[in-house]
Amino acid sequence: MSPVRVGCSLLLATCLATAPPVNAGAQIDEPAPPLVGTLFSGHALDLESLRGKVVLVNFFSSYCKFCAYEIGNVQAFYENHRAEGFEVIVVAIDDLADRGRVERMVGSYGLQGIMADDLDASGFERRYPTPTAFVIDRDGIVRSQTRGAKLPFWYAEHVVPLLAMPRRR
């Protein structure tokens, strides 16, 4: 490699390493980024207003077989733990043309949902491999990110301990 190419490569690597990310998305052990919009139900969504609750933000697609597999687990855990302060927000990454399909699917499970393209503000990435879930504690701190279907033991490991903890702030 020529000295000029080496120099340019080193300069580019240095710039990339020091440049702040344009949208860092949700980061573990950091405050949850904004998530604002209007849910399928017509109710306002502002993740900030859910402080004091443990929140599962689940990026989902109605065409994802793993999402279809896990949604029953999400519903069952939600129904068993919402009285303890557990909330679920399903963010569908489907095209807006599929909104009706997504709304019916999410609604049939009694979960709150929104299309990613309908969000008024989001510090999360636009798309994640589906399903991707973020668990946010009562203080609004992202505690985990998981890709793939979540089985019941996952909730015991990632959510139940947070439900047992009081809000600190």
C-alpha cells in the first residue's frame, strides 16, 4: 500500500474513532432515549412518562416468525406482571402500508403498539433485527438489549429482578 493510502486510512480511522455517533441509539446503563408518538389506541406515548415502571420496548415485525413465536410470551408476562409496574411498548418496523396488519396483530394480544415510522421522536435506531428488546428500569435506565425471541426464562433473568427493585431517583 502506498504511503499516501496508509496516511489517508490512518486519518479516516482517527476521525471515525473520535467522531460522536450521529444517533447512538439506546445504550446499556445509560438513560433511555426519547420515544414519543401516538399509539394504535390513540393514546399518547412518551417513554419519559413511564418512569417508575419497568418497560419492555420490543422492536417487532408482523412478518417475523420469531416475533410471532414470542408475542404470546410477551402477552402472558405482561398480564401477570403489569400490576407490579410492568409495561410493554411494541414498535413495528413494518412498512406503513402494513399498518392495519400490525395493528390487528398487536391489538389481538392486548399490547400497546406503534409503527416506527409514526414516531414523533425517537432516539432508538429506526430498524433493528426483529425481535429486538430493550428493558428499561424504573429510573429510565436501559438495563438490557436482546435480539431474538424471548422465552419465559429470559423474563426471569432480565425483568423480574427489576420489578423487585424500587425506584431510586
